[in-house]
Amino acid sequence: MIYFTSFWFLKNVEAQNYTFVKEISGSLSYPYGIAVDNNGDIYVSDLTNYIHKFNSSGVFLKKWGGTGSGDGQFNYPTHIAIDNTGNVYVCDQENDRVQKFTSEGIFLKKWGSKGTSNGQFDTPKGIEIDGNNNVYVVDNFNRRVQKFNNDGVFQSKFGSTGSDDGLFQNPQGIAIDLNGNIFVADWINLTQKFDFEGNYSLSWGTDGSADKQFIKPQGISCDRQGNIYVADRGNFRIQKFDSQLNLVTKWGSPGSGPGQFGDEVGKIGGPLDITVDNNGVVYVTDIIKHRIQIFKEETPTGLSSNVTSNIKF
């Protein structure tokens, strides 16, 4: 879920570029999913079966979890989302469930089990919250998206297995814009857009490394202007598109330096998940390098801004 307190006034805007700001590592082993709340606090799911919480300066605050299937335990936590009251939702992949916590990591509830019925999962991956606190879960091996209220009560679903429009082959991340449009990244190298009721709208992307092409796109996020950011994992880069799906900018390459992702030698890893905070700051999980990378848009020539920010660099 994305919350916004910033206002940008644009004129004569030139091409956008993103600058590396800092990285968060330290306590992280294999960071996977990431979300930022309205206070700027950062939440990261780690495949060591913990959720890590950092403040807006990247200072470690706490972690919770542990390996298992009990309440508050995890078995391969993947994507993570936050509702408008600050509650944290985690896809607990190998336990085939979603768990809900307070912002301090206190367990609230869980739902799901392995299966194909409504409310059941087979490898839940992506998760996102809409403006009404409905929870959308990418049910990976069932090739569908399921919608729940914030108490975990099943509402609806869309998608099934296939290569036609509106169908999925290996769905991963999910994002929702301020108009309720839903975007799903699929490892078959495309991204699909649906309306708020789950009706197919359009898709973009093919296999490759050119602009608007993907190799295993994973994380996806939207900002307040309706721009869409895709973690193009196999190309070791981020691609940003406007609401009309025109490419705005891209950045990244394989390596361990600032603004690089994964491992240059083995060409493994790459950016897994991505989120954009209420000020347009971009956060990316770089799993192989055990870190979060944070990027900020450069102010182009002709751009004036009036920004209220919670982020401390």
C-alpha cells in the first residue's frame, strides 16, 4: 500500500534519472519482499524466516518470526504489504497462507491452506492492499489472483492457467494504482493490467533485453502519478513506465556496486521486489548482495518542487 504526503509541480520536465542514495544491509541475509509505511518505516521479508523493520534512516528497529508453521512463524516469506492503518501482511509461501501483524510484529490473524478452493493457496507470492484495505494475493501455482477483505474473508478471484489475455503462467508481483487498476508481473516476461474488478485491460512486454522487454519480471509497484516500476530481474534492472505504458527511464546492471544488482560473475540474482514510498523514493531488494538499495529521482532542469518528506538520508 502506498501513502502520499508530497506534492510536485512540474514544468519543462526533462528525462528522468535515478540516483543511488544508500543501502541497508547489516541484519539482512536474503531480503525478498519490501514495503514502506506512512511514517517511512521499512519492512523487509527475509528468507531466513524473519520480518525486519527499519526506521526511515535505515536503522534496524526489530525483527519477528522464526522457522515453523505456528502463529507468527514463517516458511519462506515472500512479498509483504501494509494497509492504511499500518498493519503488515506477509505471504508465507511454503505454509500456503497469509499472516497479518501489527506494525510492531504482534500476530493478529492468518488465513489460507494448501489447495485450489476459494481462500486456499498453492504458493502465494505477491500481495497488495487497495484503498479500501482489500487484500489481493497472487496465488502462483493456481495461476490466479484472490481478493479478500482485511479480515481474510474471500471476496473474488480472477485468472487461470493459460497464455491468452487475462491468464497466467507464472504470476509473481502485484501492484494497484490510485484508480484501482491492478498490475501483475508474470515470469513469462510480460505484465498485465486489470481493472478493479479483475477484468483484463491490456498487457505489455516480450522476452528480451530491449526497452519494454523483460526476463523474469518479479516485483512491481506504482507511484501517486500512476507510473509503474518493474523489477526486471533477469535483466538486472528497473524499468519505469508512465500510465500509458511508455518507458520513462531504466537503470541497473549486474554487479555489486551502487545501482547494480545480483552477481556479475554468475549472472545470478537481480532485483526481486520494489516499492515506491510517499515521496517517490524507490526501494529495491537485492537478494544475492544481501541488501536493500534506495534510489531518489534527480531533479531535472526546469523542475521545481514543494515536498514534505518523512525520509531521512
